[in-house]
Amino acid sequence: MEQLGPDAASGDAMDSFLEKFQSQPYSGGFREDQWEEEFEKIPLFMKTAPLEIDPKENPDLACLQSIIFDDERSPEEQAKTYKDEGNDYFKEKDYKKAVISYTEGLKKKCADPDLNVVLYTNRAAAQYYLGNFRSALNDVMAARKLKPCHLKAIVRGALCHLELKNFAEAVSWCDEGLQIDAKEKKLLDTRTKADKLKRTEQRDTRKAKLKEKKEQNQNKTLIQAIKVYFEDEERAELYRVPPESTLLQMLQHPRYFVKALTPAFLVCVRSSPFCKNYLRGRKVHRVK
């Protein structure tokens, strides 16, 4: 009897498999009313990945994740994977997830300083766009400890100082960067803006100090021009209030009495006719 070849045998098996569809429906496929949910479980067709991957609910995705983040790989390989993942999130403007990925890469503590510099600098950029300027500045400072002349770190550090209103520091960082690349546009623009704001801040500070000094002189002149007393009506005597005394100190004086719940004082212009006439013949005590 003639033996069937492997191709013929496989063809018969396929014919037999297809004939089943004529007599009974296929039970292993997607249901028509749930095909979208079923496709969403397949990593290739997922619109969004779950934040927490449960191996029981998403075994295929968990398998892919274990391959990508295999702990048996070197720290450098794992850190690079997290860096690439962070870059993808950054391009999508998902800066929070980018920060998480770069942080995971730094946790691997790989021995490649250049890779660590990139992780710090990229995380600084993500933090910057999140408005976390202090955290971003800390990252660029960490990057510069590893590579002092890293231009991207210097640029981002200058921008952070600008946002934190550290205008003098922003100018200083720009000057350091321009020594490396005198034509770096971001540094030139940032320096111009920071220097202008620094000068404005210095001008406003000078104005505020002059105003404060003027007010102090006016207060001093006013204090020198007046005398303040309170009256002890029971004894028909006056007590002169020292200029440096507070209201609380006067209210606590044993001879001071409040009438109608309102503290009262007599204020006279020094050497005025009224003051001289009013004080004539009265006994005046100095409050100590």
C-alpha cells in the first residue's frame, strides 16, 4: 500500500479541520459583542497599558515586561532600557511617567557615568516641565558632579535658576556654559533675560531701601516733634510716655485707667503754645 507523504497528511488534517465548521461552530474565537475587550488584552492592540500589570489578567503583557526588565541583565542594560522608556514617555509629554522611568534607571546604579548623566539630565527636563524647578535643579547639579561641562545640564540649570528667580545664579550658569559654546542660543537668550530681571530686582531693592529709610526718618522726626502723656484724673497728674514704649506696657501701668473701653492719650506738639499752657502748673511724672 502506498504511504502518504507528510504534505498529503497535513493536507488531510487541514481538510478535516475545515469540515468541522460546516457541522459545528468554532468555540475558541472572540464573541462578536466582546471583540474590542478581547483585543484590548493583546499587547499588540492595547491602546493603553495598565499601571499595574497582573500576570493572571494580562499574562502576555507580564511576559513581555519580564523580558524587557530582566534582572539577570547587567545594570547598564537595565538602566538604558529605563532611559529609552523615559524618553518615549517624554516625547508623549507624559512627564510624570518619564520621571518614574528615569528614577528606576538611576536606581540600577550602573557604572557608566555618561548614562547616569543622561538619566539625571533627562529627569531634570521632565521635572522642569512639571514645574518642579527645585527638583530639576538638584538633578542637573548631580549631573554636573559627574560631568561638570555637560552643556545640557548647564542650560537646564540656568533655566531652573531663572524660574526660581535666582537671577544672579542664572547669569553665572549661562556664563559657564558660554565658555563651552559661545553661540549656544538658549544660553544667550536666558542670560539676556536673567540679566535684565537681575537689574530690575536690584533697582527695586534700592527703591525699597530708600523708601524704608525715608519712612524711618519721618517717624524719627515725628517722635522728636511730639510728647505723649496719659492722665491720672484721680490725682490730677500726668505721666509722660517714653517714645520706645508699647501700648501694652502703658495699659499695664498701675496708674493708667481705661475709660469706656477706649485707651486715651494726650499728644502735644513739642514747644507749642498749647503744650506749654496745658502743662503749666501740672505735676508730670516720667514713666520708667
